[in-house]
Amino acid sequence: MPESVKPHLLFVCVNNGGKSQMAAALARQIGGDAVGVTSAGTKPGSSLNQQSIDSLAEVGADMEGETPKLLTDVLLRAATHVVVVGTEAQVEAVDGMTAEIRTWDTDEPSFRGIEGEERMRLVREDISRRVIDLVLEVIGQHPGHAGRSVGIGEHIKTRPADLDNT
């Protein structure tokens, strides 16, 4: 990818009300102006998940102005990186698309009987770690060092340029 092209991350899940919206909000917060970010759903719901919104607020991120939206061929073609968040959504490549499709098999605490706020915090932390590594990768910094030596929440409130100082 030429350096002049700003990376554009597209996060996808089924409903586009929780996990993909969380990943997008965290990527916007971490990546700032260095990345473009969109999220979409294969079968979008009618509203955002309130527990997801509340969990993001705990780390200073938000989904303000966002609504569930349908995944389209136009969105897939515009993305430089496509991430399916969770394993439920099925996304196929379309003509003219240059991004590879990655699938994140994210933690689902409800399978272990963990529900409510605790569940959402665990989901957020899993997605946060993955988003940090992805953003660092696409902006050309070494992935893997963020979120390892200090609490993830501290990094979430930081921009990429600040991560080298940790």
C-alpha cells in the first residue's frame, strides 16, 4: 500500500450494534487522524447496545453519532483492512476490493456464564488489545508492545505517537 494512502479500517459484525461498533470507536480513539474507520453489519439491528456504550465510556471512548448500518460493496472496496469481529458474520470479497478479510474470534464471556457489565468489560478488553495491535500495524509501528507492560486502559486514552513513550 503506498504511503500516501491513509489506512481505512472496516469493522464488521452481524448487528453492528456492539462489537464492531466498539472496535471502531476504539480504533478512532487510538488511531486519531492517522486512520479512517467505519463499521457495518451484515444484518444491522435498529440500535446500539447500551452495555457496549457504557463499557466504552469507562475508557473514554464513545459511539456518539453512530447507528447500525448495512455492509455494502462500496464500504468493502473503500477499506484497506476489513476485520470481522466475532465469528457469526460471513463476509465475502467483492470485485474491486483490495483488502484482505481478517476474522477475530473474540472472547465471548457469556459462554462461561459471565453476563452484564463484567461480560462487556471482558469483551471490550479483548477487542481493545486487538485494535491496538492493528492500529500500530497499519500506521507502521511495531505491534505487540502496546497494552503489555501497563494497563490497557492507559493506552486507550493515548494517541499512537504517545505509545512510543511507554
